[in-house]
Amino acid sequence: MTKHILLVEDNPSDIALTKRALEKGRVANKLVVLEDGKAALEYLMCTGEYACRDKKDLPAVVLLDIKLPLLDGHAVLKGIRSDPGLHRLPVVMLTSSKEQDDVAKSYDLGVNSFIRKPIDSVQFAEAIKMLGLYWLVINEAPPVK
């Protein structure tokens, strides 16, 4: 199975920017985009609409926004960390939140990294490129249970 990235983001502009940044950075891996927290957990846990998905086909990394419809990013992260088949999955909180409480809560819940979205599109593109290269090429992924 090829490594893919799961982007959980509801802002169409940020989705488009992320796609462009990955393309510009020559990160050719598939990008799966889900726009709410409930869909993200169903995708990862292979339930609901995603019940037929292969449970072993996990993303190399989850890029997760905090402010999402249905379930926020913290609830999604908590669900990931409480599931024995997902708890090792690398999760990067990629958000525009400037709240220190959001940073603390994310780390308390087990996030691997917390990155604030740069306002500037050039900085954002560079950050996404580096994220893709690190999590898909450099990082040694945990074994799948």
C-alpha cells in the first residue's frame, strides 16, 4: 500500500492551499480530504460510510484542524489515541488557533506536532512541503497493529 496523507479540514481555501503546496513540493502521495471530525473517525476506524475500507491502509500522517464541524480536532485526536489500532498514528495539529490552551490540550491528548498555519501563502506552502517530506520520507512510521 502506498503512503497517503489524511487532511481533516473544512476551509476550502486551506484545502486548496494544502493541495497546491504538496504539488509544488513534489509530494506525489495521495491526499485524502475529509471536512468534518466525525467523517475522519469513521474513515480511520473503517465504520459508517467507510466500513469497507481496509483497516491496514492507514495514512502516513493525519493533518488535523481544531475547529471542525460535528467533532472538533481535539475530539478526533482523543478518539485516535483511545483506539488500539490507531493510537500510534502520527497526528499533526495544523490550525490557525493562537490559543495556548489549544496547544497544551493537543499535546495532553497525544498530538505528535502542533503547527500554526502561517497567514502568508508562501510560508504555508513551505510548511506543508516540509511536513510532507518529513512524515512521508524521513520519519520511520510505527508498525501497524
